[in-house]
Amino acid sequence: MIADFFPPPKYLAMSPVCLDISDRSIKYIELRKKKNNITVERFGTYSVPQGLIENGEIKDKEKMVDLLKSIKLKLGSVYVIASLPEEKAFLSRIKMPKMEIDEMRNSIELQLDEHVPLSAKEAVFDFEIVNYSREDGHVDVNLVAFPKYFVNGYRDLFTEAGFIPIVFEMEAQAFARAMVPRTNDSAIMVIDFGRTRTTFAIANAGKVQFTTTIKASGEDVKKAIMKNLQVDQFEVDELKREKGIANEKADQEVFVSAMPTVEAIKDEALKQIYYWDSKNEGGEANEIKKVLLCGGESSLKGLAEYLGRSIGIKTEIGNPWVNVSSFDKYIPSIEKSVSLIYSTAIGLALRQFR
């Protein structure tokens, strides 16, 4: 169900709603092509009560089915493209002899347990060729695998709610598709700073080749500010947006409160950059030249500037519409800061227009 190489019939690919499911929310978006522009048909967010999903695992299937049924009733959609959490994915880059796609799939299936800790019977996998130009007669392939029980759990969740799932995709692949410009041919790190976790993806020539997730989250920042400044949850959002960590001296209490989480993100980014450089066969040409931030918590004031100084690489808030449309032609009905929340959903929707 996650394979690009067996696309659904055209009637199944019509007007799917794209869902980004996380532990605490479900974000949806629907994009449509009108004349020469891709436009936003509709979008929104539904809360997921705490305890229904934890670290991507479905903990209360019955209540999740009821929640999805209510969402389906409101949206009136049947077909769905959905993300799967990166924590449960296994991503590996392998070298293979050049061959036909079907032969390659069969070959990967036979040797799957050599590359990921799953056998072919235990896994659902997909792959993408990332380099055709090797001089030794081989190709570089990105392999993505999920435990079969996990994918089947999400499939059953949607079908019991009345949806028809067309595609499941690793969320890092989706938000990278939204954030990394199609014309970019260098390595970029994308950091999705969310409410309950932070995911890092390294994309080279627009294709994700490494991902990892840590528990540092916007919720951690929120709790620390509420505790240290004795404010309620509504005041926290304003403090993060208006003060943030942009001015350490003027807003020292906010800065100190946010630092443990921000430092954890910085340390993990540096760790993965060093790892990438050590494994990088392309040398300087494939060095990470930019870091892009997305996710609902990435709008913390001063975050991009602080990470840029600490990492030593240009860091900026990404534009999730960069591959949708030029703002000269079309301005989406979602504010820029809010649209960062929908990065994964936008990336899922962009699959239709590749």
C-alpha cells in the first residue's frame, strides 16, 4: 500500500483527503489543480484525546475508529492518503546492480533482513532509486520498511471508519516533499519541531536519505515556561510568539525555560550532520548547506537564528508552499505561521501533482 510502483486506478486517485496523524492531533488538507494553479480546497485540525495514540502506536482502536468516523462524516470524503510516524520506520540506503524495477523489488524482498531488522514476512516495504549515475554498473536505492502489523493496524483503523486508504507514507518523506524546493540538488536538513516530538530528515536532491526522532517537543517548552513564569497555557503561546528566545537579556526567564529543549534539538542536529558528513560519498558537493524548520512549534521566536549560530549552517523557517505555487500567482488561505503545522499534510497532497 505504500509502493509508488503500483499506483491506484485513476478513479481511486481522485480528490483524496490527506491526513497527518500524530499523538495529539489529526491535520487534514485537500489540494486541487485549477487551470495552472494548485489551490487549497479545505484544511483543518482535529484534536486527538490523550492516550489514544502514543509514540505512533494505536492504544485505543475503538475510540480512534469513532473519532475517524466523526471526521469522515464532517468531511464527506472516502479516499485518504495518510502519514505513518517515523519512529516505526526503518530507512536504509543500499547499492544494487541495475535491473528492472520488478526484479529489483524481488531482489530486495529476498535480502530484506540484511538491511532492516525485519523479515519479508514481517514487513511492508517500498524503495526509491536515488542515483542512476554510478560508474560501477550499480544504483543507489533508498529502502523504507514498516512492521506489517503496524501498517495493517492503520489500514484497519481507516477501513473500519469507512475510509479507503490509497497510500501510507512515512511522515518525513511527506514534510520533506513540501519543504525542499524541487529545483534543489544539494543536501538539506529539515527539522519538524512538533508538539510531542522533533523529527530530523536529511534530503539530498529532494529525496530523504536519513531520519531520526527525539522526544524534545513544544510541550516541554510550554510546561517549562508555565512552571518558571507562573502563567497559564494561553499566555505561553503569546510569550513564545512575541518574546521567544530572540533576546536572552530582555526575556531571560523565557530563554532559560526553552533552552533544555532547544539545546537537545541543536545537539541532535549536530550529531546527525556529523554522521552524514562521515558517510557522505559525494564529498563537499553533498554537504548540508541549509537547515529548514517546520512544524507547529518552529515559529518560536528566535529559534532559527539561535540554531543557525549554534550549528554553523544557515537555518530558516521553511515555506511549505514552495512546491505548490508561487505567491505571485496564488496566496493560500492559511497564514504562514499556521501553514507550518500542515507541512506533512501538504507533502502528502503533493504526491498527486508530481
